[in-house]
Amino acid sequence: MSIWELNSIKAIDKKIWSYVDNWADYRRNYICVRLYIALFFSMTVQALVLLRDGVEISALFSFVLALMYLGAVYFFYIGRLTQAKNITFVVSNILLFFGASLYGRDTSNYLSFLPMLVAVVFIYGKDEMKSMISLMVLTTINFVVLELTDYSLFAYLSDGKINSEYNKWMILTISVVFGFYMLYELVIINRHTEEKLKRFNQNLFRRNEKLKKSNQDLDSFVYRVSHDLRAPLASIIGVINIVKTENDVHKVKGYMKYQEQSVKKLDSLIQDVLDLSRNAKMNIILEPILLKEFIQSCADSFSYMEDFSKIRIIIDIPEELVLYSDARRLKFIVNNLISNAIRYYDPSKAEPSLMICSETQSAEAVSILFDDNGIGIQEEHLEKVFEMFYRGTDRKSGSGLGLFIVKDSIEKINGSITLHSEYMKGTRMLLMVPNARTYFHKRIITPDLNVI
């Protein structure tokens, strides 16, 4: 890689991003590159001015520093970040030490040690503490030695060619401005770090709350499932014991119906538990869904239910409407809502019905409305029906997992569900399902929403 190819600061910045793992380290190196580029040009100009004025030794020092800073920029480009900073600070220390000693206290060259100390603290990150401490010690020792020797450790070369007063104020001004700028950058990095820590703590708090809720749900889940599994099993065992001593065939057939109900209840609970487990573990697979045909297929699958023929199901969705979503999770949702409408229909109404329609369609989302005239849900139950194992009525048996799975499934695909119900009048469930058409080519998204 030729050094002349480093013609773009943005290209260097992009390279730095690939070498560091956090914003603070990037910012330190980002500033360092710009500082070195500025020092390269300023040292070059200073060398030319000093050479014009006949101060050859100082001109040589300035020119060596200029080349060193240019080389350091190249080191940043190839990923030698710490080495670049170490070399520049060590060489700058040595040259500054010689320059301050050769030209004495009056030129005020020693004042450059002050911004160098600030720069050392700023430039080095937490993974470069050894380098930072070493250079702080080196800078401090150089400064102390110069003070103890009254800046005349080497041959004193004051020949009147350097304007000491001008040089003093120039170095002092640069030192103060540079020092304040470094402190400003430290404040910015510290503020950014505090904001990041605050966001991290907030995320940690939310995760802890979610973990607490998960533990509570798990405890409730284990208790309720074990209880709900034992109840039908106990009923089956009771029927078996009765049948053993019963000789009347007609009575035995009646007992078998009770046993069949218990088995169906047990099967329903196991199926709900399996659905809950699948929903938690399945990847999100995006695919085109012909919505009307899809919902019609779900509705037809309930034709075996006892009360299916008693409720009129109307599907008012355009034939050509295609929704790009996760078909398996959408099937969980639709099946549960249709099943509830059939299970909790109102036999007192002249025409029990379920209307399924799509109110809005856009490139971003599709709404699906489930509107039935069943028995509805009493107001005191509305806020709890989406909770695990909560049952809003005792009129029909159920595991209490159905609406919990519905809500969990719709949230997994970044959708939402809205419930409105009046007791003995009916229930409206409005689904807002994201239409992932623009992401269809990505196909699979894992449960933590990473695209495969």
C-alpha cells in the first residue's frame, strides 16, 4: 500500500472503524488522525520558516516531526494504532526535550509538555493503559529534568534568531487551545459513555423484569399444566374403575362418552402447550399468503367441531390480497380466533355469525377483523384474557392458553391485536399484521429478529 494512496480521510476513518470495537476508541483515533495531519502541515510550515530564518537545527527538528506525523497517519490506516501513538509521543518527547534544553527557558518550548500530558490521557483508551502511564511518566520526567538543569543540559544555542517572546505566546496559545479542546473531547466521550451506560442499564432493567415475569409465568405454567393434566386423567381413571364393576352395556357406553370428553380435553391442553412451545422456538419464515384462501382453509378445518354448523362464517376479503408474513404463526392466530367464535357462540341469537374481513391494506400492514355476535366477554375480564391460563368464562372448557398464544404470536411478527367486547352482544378482534413484502427476499428471521 503506497502512502500516496492515503488521499481520503474518510477511507482512513472507515479503516479505523474496522480496527476498534466501540465508539469512544473510534473517536479517540478519529481525533488523533486529524491532529497528526494538522501537525504534519504545521510542522512543515514551521520547518520552512525556520530554515528561511537560518535556524537550521530547529528546522531539522520540525521537519523530522512532520515526517513522523505523516508516517503515523499511514500506521493508522494499516491498523497499527497503538504503535503509531507510541512512536509519535516518544519521538515528540525526545525532540521536545532536546529543543527546550538547547534553546533555554526563554523560548518557552517546554510549555508544549503540558498539552502533551493532556493528549496522552485523551488519546489512549482503556486497553492501552500501560502505554498511557509509561508516556505520562516519560513526559513528567523530561519536564522535571529540564527544570532541575534550568533548560541548559546541552549546549545552549541562543543566537538571537528566535523571537523568544513571540515563540512563548505562540506555544502558550496553542497549548491552551489544544488543552481545552482535548478536555472538550473527553467530556463528549464521557457523556456518550454515560448515555450508553444509561441505555445499557435500562435494557438490563427491562431484561430483568422480563426474566422475573418469565419465571413467574414458568411457575404458573408448571402448576397449571400439572393440575390441568391431572384433572382429566383422574376423571379417566375414575371412569375406568366404574366400568370394571359395571355389567350394563348402555351405562358403559355413557361412561365412555365422559371418558372421551376427558381425553379430548387432555388432547386440547397438550396441543396448546405444543403450540406455545413451537411459537417460542420457531424462526420467522416470511412467505406470500393468499389471505382469503388461507383463512377459508383454517375455517374449513373446524368442520368436525360439534357447533360448527350452527354458526355462519363470512369471509369478506379480496381474492387477490396477498400478505407476506409468517404462515405458521398466522395459522395459530386465525385458528384460535375462529375456534373461540365457534366455542362461545350464542345459541339464543337467531343467526350466530362470525365476520372476517380486511379493513385496510397497505404496503406496510394489513388489518384483519374478526367480528362475532357470540356471548362476549364481561368487562371485568377484558384486561386479563390475554394472560396465561386465564379463562373469561366457565360456560365452556378450555386451557386458558389460546389468547395468550395469539398475543404472543402476533407480537413475534411485530403485529398487534385489539380487543373490544360486550357481554351477550359479541366480540371484535382487530389484528394489525405487518406486510413484510419488502423483506420477502430475506426469507428467514430468527426468534431474536436476526435476518438469515
